[in-house]
Amino acid sequence: MTAAPIAVALDAPDLETAARWATLVTPHVSTVKVGLELYLRYGPDAVASVRGASRVQVFLDLKLHDIPATVRGAARAVARLKPSYLTVHAAGGPAMIRAAVEAAPATRIAAVTVLTSLGEADLTALGLAGPAPDAVRRLALLSVEAGAQALVCSPQEAAAVRAEVGPGITLITPGVRPAGAANQDQARVATPEDALAAGADLLVIGRPITGAPDPGAAAAAIAAALRRTSAAAPDRANTP
């Protein structure tokens, strides 16, 4: 059975919990995501522990954002961990993105466009020309031109971004919530089925899975729902 195109966000309070969640979900999903808090607390051990003995992809979500030389060094430092994805902020600019791409050639550099926690009022307060879909498209094009192989955007912008960048770029969508789940701190959200239909390749899902009484069962249920959606649209690519 093919693993579902889901990156489970392992935002755990300790490494043992993160590793346990990873063990429970890896039979059902393609990817596990190590975020900033877990990596800063445990360093490279976090990647090794959640990868375990499986072949699951590791998404290292550090959202690097600094001058190009610093990002080049940081990307080179984590490239030895062999993550499948590493995030940088698109707002860091083309030279910074290019530096990350050059420093980690075996890793897909994923440029984060506009955080899914930001709404229109937030963009205005930040001085970022909106509306959000326009800002996301501008940053997406800039990132791809700089060499980014993947983009992070909300499900609400996925279709427009896909139309801009074509089929060769992996679209990663956080802000994915199964029907009935709370939005929590996400402002721009969609269901897993709607995110795939909009053109996403990899869905980032955290608390709806890890906060469930049985994370493995929750991951399996979402994976099954996505397989039903894919069966109804057989020409839709469902792996990144």
C-alpha cells in the first residue's frame, strides 16, 4: 500500500514522544516533519530518532532566513542529515534561496511563501502588499527562479501557485485540517481532500494526528480518505 502524501508534524515536548509518534504514523504516511523547537532542543539526534529504521522521508522545517552566507553555511551543516526537504523563507530573497540550493544539492529546498497563520490584516500590518494570494504568487515565482524545488503555501493558494509554476515544483501545504477539526492558530485552512484537489503534493498535518488518542489510527483514517479521493480522480498525482 502506497504511503499517503502527508508530512506529520512531530511537534512533541520531548524526543521520546516524537519518536513514538513517528513509529505509529510511518506505516501510513510518506513523511515526518521535524520543526524548529524539536531541532533546537535535540539537534541532529531529532532527525535520527524520528527516522528510525524506516525509509520515511524527513522534512526539516527550520525556515532559514538570514544573509546568504549564513544560510549557505546552515544548509551545508544540515545537509549531512540527508533530509528530503529543508525550508527557507522566500522573503529572504533570491540570493539567499540560491545559496541554500547550492549548499544542499541532494535536498529539496522548500521556500515558505506566506505563513498560514497570517491573515489579510497581518499582511497589512507587516507592510506586505496583498491580498494573500497575490503575495504568495509573487514569492513563489521569485523562489522558483532562484532554484527552489518546492514551495510552501496554504491550500487556499495552491491552485493559483500550481498554475504559475507548473507541474515540476512540489507544493507543500500546511493549514490542513480534517473536516470538523479546530483551526487552532491557522488562519488559511482546507481539508486534506480539498488541498489535494487544489494541486498540493504534500500535506502537513500535525495536531489532528498527534493530538488524537491513537495517532496511528488517525493517520490511517486520513490516508484512507485520501486514497478514496485519488481513486475518484485517477489522473491526479498523489505523491510528491
